[in-house]
Amino acid sequence: PVAIYSKTMPAHAADGSEFENAIMQFILDKQDPFVKIHLLPSLNSRIHRSFIRSQGGLNRAMLKELHDRQGIKAVMVINIAQYDKIQERTRIVEKTGIYREAYTTEQGEMTHRDRAVKYTEYSSANRVTLSLNYQLIATYNGEVLLSQRLNSTDRSDMHYAVFEGGDVKNLYPTTTRNGNHFIDERNYASLQKLLTAQKQLTPLEKLREKVFVDLSGTIADALVNFNPER
């Protein structure tokens, strides 16, 4: 039997509970007959409140009580070093482009005319980062059986352009020299990609779920593979 104790995520208590539940579910999904898992707050709320001393050391008396009275063989202590959910403010930049239109002259020749136009670029990002270290500690003698530092980040980037002055295929970016704008044919393809790029970000909750699945799976694998009773 193993108890899980996860220190609170600063300003994200609900997410901390979600992460604990994710770890439990991954371990349960392993269907390993040798591993019985409990959340420490549900197992013994008094021990949970007293488990970690104010300066961060383990309370050996509580470890012993978990061992002797409740049959817990080890406690997995998860320390959250960093947890960020960041939604960047959308950056809006107005730019000058060249709109190139083809036409036929009176003499029947094909040519084009260029005119300066404005278009707008938008960019933003969502990012979730979780860094932690965990220890699997034997309740009998306080020995650290497993210890590992883990980090996972998932992000979604958005960068697109909007032009409403005509056919976007006729829009070219520009370079500036001496205050004048000149057509930039070399970066035409890059601007065209921005004009058709996705305009939505993956929600923070989806990114969080991916990060939690990544780290929960790693922790569950380490615990099950370590099992000394196998």
C-alpha cells in the first residue's frame, strides 16, 4: 500500500487535486495486484495536516503511524517546484504591404500597378509548465526508495495576418529603405502562410491535460516498475 501526498500548487489548488487524481488513475489503470494506492488526505486527515513540518522535513512519527496502524508501506511525496498557466496578451501590429494588380494596357500588354496598403498581424501563445520532484519514502525507516525530477511543457502558438482590401494572393510584404516601402518578393510565401494560418489557440485546459498525462504516466511507471514485492 502506498499513500500519495502532493504539496499544494501555489494559487492553483484545484489543479493540484486534478494532478493527484491523474496520478492515481494512471496507477489504477496498471491493474497491478501488488500496488494499492491511497490519497493521504482521504486516508488520514490528521496525519495529512501534520505530515510535513513547517521547515519541510519529514515527520518520522507520522510515517511510523502510517506503517503501524494503517499498513502503509511507503509515501510518495510530490513537491511542485513550478506550475505556470500563461495566456499571453495578443500582440497586434499594423504593417504596410504592396497590393499588386495585373492589368492590360491599351496596347494590349500585360503589366501591373502597385499600391501601398495596410494589413494587420496578430500573435499570441498559451503555455503550461509543470516542474516537480517526487520521492517514494519507506514508512518503516524513512529511507528514500525513489527520487526523480521531472518537467513538462506544452504550448500553443498563434500567428496570423488579416487583410481586407482585396484578394490576399495579390498582397506582398515590404521592406523599408530611407522611409520608402519596396516590395519584398522573397518573403511573399511567408506572408501568404500567415494570411491562411489558424486563428485559434489550444485552450489552457487542454494543454494542462497533456502535461498532467505526461508526468502522471512517468510517475506511475516508475512506481509500478520499482515495486519490491513483485
